[in-house]
Amino acid sequence: MGDILSDKLATAVLEFRNKSRVTERFIPPFYFSAYILNTLCFNSEFPVLGWRWTPQDPMPIHIYHQKLWKAHYKHHLYQICHGFMLPIHYAIFDKPAPNISLQAEIDLTSIGRWFGEEKFTYVIVFDSHARPHVLPLYIPDKLLTREIAYQLTSEGVTRTLRNKKKQVWPPFPLRYGVYALHDYKHAEKEAKKINTLNLATLPNRRFDPNKVAYNALE
């Protein structure tokens, strides 16, 4: 869930360390990141999630694993993204979290666009027929990758071309932030995973003002 957050936090740790180095010993930023997050969680409240710490409570990790860990997060996706990731990002960096990571946004520009509404985000793959999912304001790279895979393979232009035995668009592999779609079969597998989240969808809004998909298939 925390790919955007953890990457930025690791970068901040490295920058701070380089400016105030007092030892040659190298400790991976991950360990510092985990310590910082645990400290923030122990000293913060997250009203959306209903968390309240008291001296009688167990350590925070024993509480927040109930919703944040892999086995449980899919049932609390919006709560986590809106009620945990947004406030924790602001607490660390003193500015709002991005809807998607910078690298993912750069990678996305070749095949689609994201659109931010007041309380949700959605993504449109150029010339896709699929109904976009209602995504949270904070979109982890893996969730973005699965949404792209869904739009390319379920009712998207890629599936249409594949069914007609024509050139698939866009060519694989594709990368979005820290995750990649290696080939069409891998994209189909990732598309199935986003469907298990039971996210709401929006009416289809085909979007390709510059005919990117059309020109790519010429």
C-alpha cells in the first residue's frame, strides 16, 4: 500500500543522512522508514479508521495490521488510502499526498490520463471502452497497474485488437511506477485481481483527444 509513501520517505532519509553523516556504517533506509512510521502511528490518531491509542493498548503494529496488512487491506481500501495514507503523508512531508507517484504519472502519459475529483480519482486508457473504476484519492502504483491492465484487457482497445488478431496496443512490457505488465497474459491476471476489490465503476468516457491509440496502430 505504501509504495509512494515509502519511496519518498526513503529518499528523504538518504538526503538527511548525506547532509549529516556521522558514521560510515550504512543502514538501509527501510529500517529508518519503519521506525518513523511506527513512531508517527503511536503518536497520532486516525479518526476515519477509528484508531485511538492509550497506554493500555498493544504496540501500534498489532492494531494497524488488522486493516493494513496484505490479507486484509482489500476490504478497507478507501479507509486506508483516505484515512491513513493521506494524513500520514502530510504529517511527514508537510504537504498533500499526490494522487499517483511521479514516476507512475510519467509512465502513464504514453497510454492514458488520470483525473482527480473531489473525493475520488479515475484513470482513462486512450480509446478504451472499459468502465473506469472509482479509485481513491491516493493510488498506490500496484493498484494503478491493475486498473491499466483491466482497461487494456477487459473491454479495452487491446482486447478488441487481440480478438481480431491485429497488432496489440500498446506494446508490452509496460511499466507504471515500480510495477510492470510483462505481457498480455500477465495483464489479464492483474486485471482479475482488481475485480476482486469490488470497486464501483463510472460510465464509460472514451478519451483520446490526440488520437494516440489510433496513430500508434497506423
